[in-house]
Amino acid sequence: MSPTSEISFTLNGVHRRATVGLEMSALQMLRDVIGLTGTKYGCGEGECGACTISVDGKPVNACLLFALDCDGRDITTVEGLAGDARAQALAKAFVDHGAVQCGFCTPGMMVQATHLLATTPHPDAAAAQRAIEGNLCRCTGYRKIVDAIVAAGETR
Amino acid sequence: MSDATTTRPAAEGSLIGQRITKLDAPEKASGRTRYIHDMQLPGQLHAAILRSARVHARIVRIDTAAARALPGVHAVITAADLPNQRPIGVAKDHLPLKGDRVRSLRDEIAAVAADSEAVALAALRLIKVEYEDLPVVADAEAAAAPGAPLVHPPIAGAAAGAPVALTGRADNIAMRFDYGHGDVAQGEAESDVVVEDTFELHYVTHCCMGVSGVIAEFDARGNLVLYSNTQVPFLHKREFAEVLGMDPGRIRIVQPPIGGGFGSKLDIYPFEVICVQLARVTGRPVRLMFSREEEFLASPTRQPVRLTLRSGCRRDGTLTFRSVHTLHDNGAYTSWGATTPFVMMQTFSSLYRVPHCDYHTVAVYTNNPYAGSFRGYGNLQATFAVEAHMDRMAEAVGMDALQFRLLNAQQAGEVTGQGMVFRSCGFAECLRTAAERSDFVRKRAQYAAERDQPGPIKRGIGIASMLHVGGGAKIYPSDGCGTILKLDDFGHVTLITGASEIGQGSETVLAQLVCEELGLPISAVSVVNNDTDITPWDVGVHASRTTFIAGNSAIGAARKARDKILAAAAAAHDCPAESLALRGGRIVRAESGEPLVDLARFLRGLHFNERAELVVTSFYYEPPSVHQDKGYKGDVSAAYAWAAQVVEVEVDTDTGVVRMVNVTAAHDVGRVLNRLGIEGQIEGGIVMGQGYALTENLVVEGGRIRNPNFRDYKLVTAPEIPAMDISFIESLDGEGPQGAKGVGEAPAICIAAATANAIQNATGKRITTLPFTPERVYRALHDALPAPRPTPRVPS
């Protein structure tokens, strides 16, 4: 039995505890321990952004963060964006602008872009492209994702 | 940024050509979609596969004792545990677990099912394999040479007529195609200009964002339920039945939402069979998911090709002949990659009018990764070569690149030397539109003139075209799709279709086609498309066929339903059915639009009527196309898609960095059905083509993949994409659903070719190998790029 540790943190606005393995990533904790599967495994080495979550307001690759290091943090996953009006406007823009195809990169894109809109409420296309440069998408060619982010900024 | 032109206004209230948002987009944007990676079955075990540590070796001994003894391990299987393994794949040359020999680094030797993934991986580390190295053949030319080490050597005592996996082969030839029409010698004699070049195309792979995975379970009745990301569920079911020795009626394939396909899931793979075997052995559901590294190492690739092309034309620019031979590195096993010449030869023979053409190709076994199908299916490679030659010949006869192509472009009504019939053909309009919207002719002359001016940044512009099947493809025995349509008391429609959704938006466009016929809003339809126990047969997602084939099938069912409803309404209202129509969720008088009754209300009434058959079935078997004859001739598709794409680049001659600035694309799509969806397909295809041209490279050295990760493989990222201007040419195909043709693969096909032509325009250098990395371009600028070796001819 590998050693475990109990941590407590805020997840999507709710304070909670979890028992995690010492070598476990935040991604494994979210998906396998807590059962929030919106955050995706794409590469496990911080290259694709499919597992982007927000940690204390900053976008982070959950695969590169030890679960233990979530202790005391404020974490938001794609599921936690449901209560965020700005993120909901963004989600609608993703739908309306055709930013979703297979959708596997979408949760990471949503978290990343929500962070952008929080810091840069009205990004232009270049700012949106820079913001998602660490998030890979194989289906859309990014154009419609960028359009959606810019449009979400314009509508607010 | 993508600006559609040449659109015809749709009829009032029509859904055709509208921007219909994807039905599954809201759930995906909220993270609620449950992909196969997100599924857990009660009592499931986790599987992992031990792959070869050697490129080519005899397996002397496999010791699994320690792995079997590890607590939490439920089963360890090797080939010895499955004495009657049946071969899989296109050439039946592949046994899922390898017992006596490994032929490539991805080869599966043993597999474990355990309580957790961690235990399964720990068990793999306890398996000891003793190898005896064999000579490695990592080069297709060497593999084709007489006396080369054999990848599948003959097996003594094998039954005659048994598949390659059980008999072996006396040489390394995996597949061979010889095609010809006309007389190339005569064509060459009539030529004023003849050019010949060799092109060398590299390995790339699909990089689906969701890694491969499968969950296998034998249910309480002993039936196999397979949760799979396959693109071909019905073919899969049939092949699984053969491989497992099961009645296909006892195999059910369920397709959870998929994290990208692009052709990668068109074949059956060892990991799927192995997972089923583990489920069989353990009696538990078994889940097997790749890591990203494993995805790079053990997925199929696009086929690497060496290609020598000889082409000619007259002084007036008329093409005279084309002669091609190619050598394909098949890898150690045969998947669909070996059959890409089917598609390549269409481009050689029929993209332009070529009176004389021959094509000879051989796919050769090596100890490299094996190639599968990948969006475009050989056409990227063929088009790269053909379009380089179109530019070279245009220059030789002093014509501009556009004019030269227009002169030789196919037109509607033509029957090609290969027997393809172009009933609808917007090729010339694609060429003109892409050229006009990009200011191609003026810029091309300007950039060439500016080439020698000071400053490191050179601009260039290039054009390339493509032809691809757009009305299904007669590859398999049948090319059909079935539909079941169910109407309920509330005017809600359930569309049950054989066509799989792999992210491309098929469920949305099929729903749209049904709603168009029934005068319903898109919200009135749900689509069921992911369970072989429920859905009617379909051949699968391949060959850009789904909108065309499944679309026609869905329209057929919707029209049947509409006719039934209107006949019943006509009887109730004592008027001819032809005078009625379905619009806006109502039954109306066709001419005046006067509403008679709400559809939902009327349907409720029909349920108490003995004529109420509100379940209709329909099918689209077969499209008007034929199988090729033995000489590969025949009209294999009911329609063909065309495109011209113009790429504008900036080349930094100090560094060799190529920046793709603009892409102007014009696609003959027959008709735009879902504008949002088709823009997404084309933009995504363009950027996939950009990756093939500029950044992506799966480095294979001595049979080893050197860069099995995103960092070193280099997909295109968001800041690198070009501005995209997309035009749709609506040729209104007579057989297409609402006039539409398939477009899934088309946009990725000619980007690399156009980029090569743009780099040539910018720098004067013709580069015949991919990708155009800074190093390769810099070397080319300094004439330090080795010329590709001419492709060897492999005698039969």
C-alpha cells in the first residue's frame, strides 16, 4: 500500500478533503479519486493543456501538479465554471461559433479562456491566440475557438 | 475571417446553408460529455501491454511468473496462452500477441489485467523477456533488395492458402499496384517539356487529443460488449467475430464520444483483441487506455512514400503524360496504409486531363512502425508531387501557374482515363475563385521579382489543387447506410442512423437534413448513432462519405415519414396530399401556407389509427458508383470533391523559418448544408495540412521513434495559424443530399503542395521533402540539401 495523505482545499467553491497518494497528480485526484472527469488526460506531461484547471486563479496543467500541492488551494475545474456568468457566456460563444468538434480539448480551452477573460476582459484575436498557445486542438484549426473567445469578450 | 461566398439564398425557413450549432457542443463545453476515458464499469480491471524492447528479434523466452504472483494481478497472457490466435488486419499478417518473433518496437508480447493501472504497470516490469536480435530492415529500399532479411519469413509446415501471419512470405513485398491508361511512351514522344523529380514524404501521425482505449465486457448472457472508439463499428463487429471465433450476433459495439479520429480508428488493432482476451480470461470488464507515449509508439502513421514522377506537356501547355513509381514503407504489418495507392492513382490519373498515365507501386515490409489510414489517404503525398510538377511545367512553357492549371483542369461531363465520371465539377471555378480572392497572379509575379531585393524576409505565394472522392467510395463490398426514424406524440423525432459521430458533426448535419424534410426545428430531433444492437448497418466513417451516404439515407427516411403524414392529413382534410406541406411544426396548405393542424397534435391522433406506422426505415444502398476492375478502372464514387488552395508565406532567409501568412481556399462542396460545420471542417483541415507542411515529423531511426511526445513532434499551435479565407463553390451535385458532396478530407490535401510552391516563389528553391523545417529550408537556401535518391523500381 503506497503512503497516502489527507489534504483539504476548495474545489469549485466547496471546501473538501481528499486522501491522495504521494505520487498522485492533481489530474489523477480529480478524475480517479473525486470523479470529476471533465478535466482530460491528453499527454500527462504538460504539453497539450487538456487538463488545464485554475489554481488560486491561475491556469495550471493538472497533470504536472502533485495532488498534495492542492492542499489549501482554491481550485476550479471546467465543472466549476457552471456558476460563473463570464464562463457561461464563453461556453455559449464556443457553441455559437463552432469552437467544439470532438470536444476533447474543450474543457482545458474553457478554463484557459475564462482566465484570459478575467484578466483581459476584451481580448483581440492575437491575445486569444497567445492565451491558448499551450492548449492543443487537432480538430478545429483554432480559428473558431479564437473567434469564440473574442466574441465572449465583446459581449460583456 | 472565413468568409463564405457564392452562396445561394436558401428558401424562406430552410435550414440548408444555415449556421447550425453542433448538437453535442453545449455538453462538451461544460465538460459533461463522458468519453471512453471517463467510463468506469463495476468490477472492472485495468489492462496494460508489454511491448517489445527490440526492433527485430526472436523471442527466446518469456517469464511471467513474478508478474502473475504480484498481488492485484488477475491475469497475464502471452501468445502461449492463446494457441489459436487468428490474424488481424488488411493482409491478415498480424497476430495480436507475438510468440516467437517481434518485428517492430511496438509489438505486443504480453498483457496484464489487474486491480489498478498502477499494479498492471508494476506487473509489466516483472515480466522478463529474453531476445535474440535479428538483422533490422529499417529502409524500404533495402527491404526490397534481393537477399534482404525477411520480416515475415516462410513458416515451415504452414497450411497452403493460410494468411501471411501463419505462412510467412518469401520476400518483403506487402502489396503491389500497377496501373496504366494510354501509352506513356507515345505521350512522352509528343512532349515538348519533360520533367522528373523524386519526392520523399515523411511519417506523421494522427495525434487525436483523446488517446486510444477500449473497454471489453462479457455480459451476463456471455455476449461481448465492446466500448470502442472505432470509426467502423459494423466492420469491427464482423472482424471481431472472425478473430474471436464468435457469432457476430453476440457482439455488441457501443461507441462513447470520441476524442478525434481522422482515419486512425479504421482498422482493428492488437490492443483491442488483447483487451477482449483479458476480459474472457478474467470474466471481468477490462479497461485498456494508452498513455500519450504509447499513442505515439503504437498508433498507425501516415504512409511514408518515396515517389518519382515524370511528367510532360506540349509547348501550348497541354499535358501529355505522367509516369509515376512509388515505394511505400509498409512497416512490419499491413494496415490500410498499404492501400493508399487506390487514392493516389486517382490524383495521378485524373486531377488534370492526362491522356497517358502509368503508376507502379510497391509497399514493402520493414521493421518500422506500420502505416494506417489518415485523413486524405495518400492524396497528400500524391498531390504534393503532382502540383510541384504543374508549377515546373508551367514555368518551362512560360505560362502562369493558374493559367496552366485552368488549361488542364477537368470539367463537368468528363470521363477520365481511369473511368471516373465527373457529373458535377467546380474545379475551374475553385481555381479562379482562390486566385482572385488571393490576388494570386499579381502577387506571384511581384514576389518573384522582389526575390533578389535586400532584406531577409521573402514573400511567396503558391497554388495547388485537389480531387478526392465526395460521394462515398466503392472500397468495401457495399457502401450503404440505413436509417430508422421514429416520430413520437409530441412531434419529436428520433433519428437512428448507422453513421458514427467522430467529432466531425455528422449527427448535426443528419438531424438538419431530416428537419428540412419535416419542417421541424433542429431541436425536435435526437440522434442515436452509437450502438450496433440498435443502429442499422453502415460501412463506417471513411472516404469523406458520411454526409453523402448517411445524408441520403436520412433524407430517404424523412421523406417516407413526410409522405405518410401528408397522406393521412390529406385524407382527414379531404384534399390531395400534394397540396399539403410540413412547415414550422405544422401541416399547412403548400401554396398559401395556411396552417391546418399542429404536427404534434396530428401525430397523437395518428397513434390511434391503424395506419399509424410512425416508425419508418430507409437505406441508401448503393450509390451510383462501381467497383474498380482488375486494372483499377471504374467510377468508384457517386461524386467528386474539388478544391484549390492558395498559400502565402514569409520565409526568413536568415533562419529558414517559414511563416504561413494566408490561406485562400475554394472548395467545390456541392452545396453548403451546415455552414458552421463545413467551415470548421475546412479550417481544421487547413491547419492539419499546415502541420504536415511545416512542423509535424515523427522521427523514425532504425525502427525507433525518437520523439514520442507533443513537445518534439510539434503540432501547430494557435498563434501559428494563418488567416483563412474560405469560399464554397456550389456545384449542386445531382446525387448528393440537397446537392452536397463529402468534404471531410479535402481541406488537408493540398496545403503542403501549395506551401512548396509558395516557398519556391519566395526563394527560387524547390524543396521535395517534408516538413519545411527551418533547418531543411535553410539548407535548401544554401544548396546544402541532398537530392532525394531516385525511387528504385521493384521488379515483379
